[in-house]
Amino acid sequence: MNPIITHCEKLTNEEIKRYSRHLILPEVGLEGQERLKAAKVLLIGGGGLGSPLALYLTAAGVGTIGMVEFDTVDFSNLQRQILHFTGDVGKHKLESAEAKLKAINPHLRFIPHPVKLTSDNALAILKDYDLIIDGTDNFPTRYLVNDACVMLQKPNVYGSIFRWEGMVSVFAPHLGGPCYRCWYPEPPPPGLVPSCAEGGVLGVICGIIGNIQATEAIKLILGKGQPLLGRLLRCDAMEMTFREYNIPKDPHCPLCGPQPTITKLIDYLEFCGLGRGETAGSYGDSIAAQPDEELGPDEISVEELKAMRDRGDDFLLVDVRNPDEFAIGVIPDSYKLPLPDLPKRYAELPKDKLIVLHCKMGSRSARALHFLRQKGYPKLKNVAGGINAWAKRIDPTIPQY
């Protein structure tokens, strides 16, 4: 295939020495390395996938790397986000990222975008880059990145991770492949797919998937090899297997088909079924709680939960997390009923009193609430922010995780 970069930037003598192992690769050579220097790559997220992506693309000599990130470094990031160190906790991820990347390669032009990517700013941010790499962990941003890339004719190197697994593909209809909507025309129901913050993720799988994404980006820049256009590569680290699946281009795709009906960016929160009280979270967590004044009608704050307990209100607090999470910490006197067991055990819960549900962050308990409502339970509330909010704002002796 043809390289997506049609111009080159001359290397200095120091750069020739730095990239010598690339220069002796027939598929790279001097011209290929000069294409890498001329390339402008945008990373959406500086977390689990953004970390290995940024490190290896910087070391490889990509001349300009932009990064969209609005989050700060948290202790829970350090298990997988290798771009950030313990001393960076509390810093903005962009500040931490720039320092590490410039230390690896002082020739890098790093462009920070300290904003949340939205329908209002996406096209303006993406238009100045040659290639976009999606390292996000929420469906609204994935659809937003996909749609903006299709409209701007930018290749979208997609990656996702969960627990011990990860997937990579390249979406680029203008290069003959499908787009993300060809694969996933509609998002799953809200909360059906847990985030890494809820389901966990093996830290090293981020490196495996992030480096495959980086490899695909370099191939596209050089115009060498067979990119993952129309192909999805799935890695199962537990079994250590790689499987490939075909993603055909949808001839009726509403975005990249011959008669598109999606011609402008839309409200992606609404499209993904996220309403009041929910939003696309950071690029490491898929759902984040909103401030208390934006709680939904089925939600209560942890402060309200504490007041109910202090008053001795008659209700049952139900913890729907997984058993291994109970060992980390619990809200005292909560009834333990893991979400996977709910369909066969829900009759254990009384219908004549208020049921208050909680999980780690509020998403699984929202699914439990929806299930119980369908089973005829009339009095239900969900604790916004879950046990992590309780630990942060009510009982700091409980670990946050």
C-alpha cells in the first residue's frame, strides 16, 4: 500500500546515529525514517494503551505526537500506565507524559491537548494530524473518534483491552477498509460491558496491544506490509493465542456507505444511552459519577446513604460486587449478592422495603437496579460512585481501588 505520509523531513547526523537500526532495515531505510520524522500522530488518551504507544512511537522517531488527555495521574494507574511514575501521582498526565517522552527523544514535537474530546472540538483537533490512534475505554469516545476520522479521511488505529484480552484493528474507509460502525453499528446497552475499572485488566496486556497499535501506525506511515484493514486481531493472554477475524465493510453503513445518513458529529452520550448522572469518563474508566447535583432519579449520594444509616432508616444495602472484591473492603452491614448471581438469587431480597444497591463505582449496581425493577421491586436506589466514593468521602479506612 502507499504510505500515508508523502513528504519527508531530513535527518541530522545525530538522528542518523540514533535510528541506525531502523536505517538498515530495507523496509525503512533513510527515506522511511524521514517519513516517520515528518509524521504527525494523535493519541487519544495517555493511559494504559497511550503509554506504550507514546513511548515506542517517540523512540521510533515519529516527529510530532499529540495527546488528548484531561486526567491526572492516580495510584491505580501505575499498575499499567508505564508512562507515569509514583512521583507523578497528582500531576496532569500530559505534564508527566511530556517529561518522559522528551527524555527519551529530545527531537520530539509534543502537542498537549488538555481537554475532553467532544463533538464540538474533535474535528478541529484531529484535522492537523496524519493518523489517529484510539486508546480509550468508553463507547461514546470510540464512536466519536471513528466518525471524526471518517469525515476527515484519517486512519483510525483502534485498540481495546479488558482483563486478559485485547483487540486491534485499523479503520479507514478511504483506504478501502471498514469503519468502526461497520463492525459495531450500535453500542451495547449501557453498563452491559464493564470497564477495566470494574472488571480489571492485566497490566502487561496494555503493552502487548499498545505495541501492536504502534506497529500498525508505523506500517501505515511507511506504506509497508499488510495493515489490519478489514481484520481484527484478538489476543488472549491467558491462553497466549492470537486469532484473526474478518470485518467486512458494510455496504449500508450510515457513515461510510455510499449513501451516508450520518454527515455530522452527534451527541454520543445520548447515542450510547448515557443520560443524566452518567458521562464518558477518563480514557481509563468508562463511567464516572457526576456531582451530586446531577444525580439521576434512581441515585443517592454516599452522604445521603450515611444519613439514612445514622437515622436508622429501614432499608437493605446490597453489595453486587464480585466476591474477590469483598476481600478488599466492604461497607459494614451490607448484604453480599454478586451481580452474576442476581438472576438466580434475587428472591432473597424483600419487596416490602427499600433496596439500596452499590458496587465499586455505580455501573453494575445500576444494572442490578434495572433487573430488579423488571422483577417487580418497587423501592430501589443506586449509590452513585459506589464504595470508592464511600471510601473517599465517608470512610477513608476502606481502600480505594
